[in-house]
Amino acid sequence: MTQTSVLVEDDEETGKRRRPPWEEPPTRVGLTAKGAILSIALLAVLFPLWIVVVTSLSDAETISKAGGLVVWPDGFSLAAYRELLSGGQVARSMVIAVGITLVGTTFSMVVSVLAAYGLSRLGSLWHRPLLMTLLATMFFGGAGLIPTYLLIQTLGLMNSYAALILPMAVNVFNILVLRAFFMNVGQEIVDSARIDGAGEFRILMTIVLPLSRAVLAVISLFYAVGYWSNWFNGFIYIQDQEKLPLQNVLQQIVIEGERPAGMAQVIGTGQIPSLAVQTAVMVLALLPVAVLSPFVQRHFKKGMLIGAVKG
């Protein structure tokens, strides 16, 4: 580790950040302005989320008194969540979305890791042509929506779950980040494993991947958020209402104002307001990302910056 990288790390004894000698100490005005700006940005992000959560947990009387979205809770009710999770299209769409996210993320990570490791071995077969081909796809986009639609139709993937996975299974940027990280694994360790008779697959599984947990966690989150939040593929390729993922059902409820199949007739009446149901679906759609992100947050700096800069 270089002297510069040591200076910017936290001091283990004092717990404070070590400041490099060329960096001036912050002024009181600067610290105050930074705190104020960060507080405003945080409020701008959390306030709309607070309104959505509070409205989804409010009863009919509170929503009626507020005239719409509720800012401050006055009545508490889980009726909207109970109705959404009791069965019907919303519950089924959540299961579909979770399945698509798990299967898609696993498939994408397997393909991306294998591609990145092959490209990180400079002497591998067709290393440079394949790398240049991948880089070209970042500068020249695809053929467009119509050719992609015709391809999915020709392959017989219309109205199938594969149409929600395959079109977005590989991201070139993620492969390049993984490749840069894999190239930073000590060559001495890899050479020692080869001398001991280890093949490339064993080197990847027992040496490279355990040393790359940070970047693997970050890229997995990228893929998972992409699959979970994807709405467009379901809108284009899925016609069967029973196969729609959660994001498409959310669009039907919030924007089009439709009542999902299997929902009780009490929705929209005085018992369960439609607004409470709409905001509850939003919360269910945001919940997985909000829960998983803090666990991966600590890997972002190491997973993205180190791999990209040193690569």
C-alpha cells in the first residue's frame, strides 16, 4: 500500500480520518454549509418517501381528513397491506418479481464472471478481438426496439419469463469492472496455484472469487436492482396478466387506476381507500432495494473505485 493511500485511511487509534499534508483543514463556514446542503438533500429524498409510507398506513378517516396524501399520521391501519398480500394479482406479481430477480441475477453474474475472468487473462484465446467487440457495444447502441422485438418473437420468447431475463442478462460495463478487479489479483498467487496443478476454473473459484467479494456484491446489487425495477420488458413482451411482474402491476394500479384481479370490492370504498392501496404497492416495490442496499453500501468504495482505477 502506498504512502498516499495510508494517509487517507482512518486512524485506528483515534478513529479519525488521516488528512494528507496537502489538504487544508476545513473551515467552520465550510463545515456548516456542507452540513446544511446534505441535510436539505436528505430531506428532499426522505420527505416524499415518508408521505408514501404514512399514507399507506393510514385509515380511511385520516386520508379523507387530509384530502389526499397524509403528511402526519393520525390513524393507523394495515388493511391495505393485508388485502394486497392476501392473494390475487399483486401477491402473484411479487412472487414473479422475486423469482425473476433471483434467477436473472444468478444467471447474469455467472455469465459476467466467466466473461470477465476470461478477458482478464491476457493470453487467452481471442482476448483482444472479444474485448474490442464488447467495448464497441458501449459506443454503438443496439439496433433498436423493433429489431429486438422481432428477435424475441422469432425465438419464441414472447409472453415468457425468459423475455424478462435474456434481453438484459449481460451488461458490458459490469463485465469491465469485474475484469479490472480480477486483473488486480496477485499474479504470484495465481502462478503458485498453477504450479500446484490447479486449472483455470479452480483458480477462479478458490482464489479469484474469494478475493473479489466486494466487487461481486456491488455488481450483484446492480443486476438485482435492474431486474427488480424493470418495467419496460414486461410491458412489451408479456400479454398474460397472470405473468406480469410487480412493476407492471404497480403501473396499472397507480397510473391507470385499475383494480388488480382478485382484489376485494371494498377497495375504493370507505373501508380501504384506493390511495392507501396505491401507496402500499409503492412501498412493497421499494422495500427490497431499501433493505438490501445498506448491507452492500460498505462494499461500494472498494468494489467500484479500486477495481476501476487500478484496472
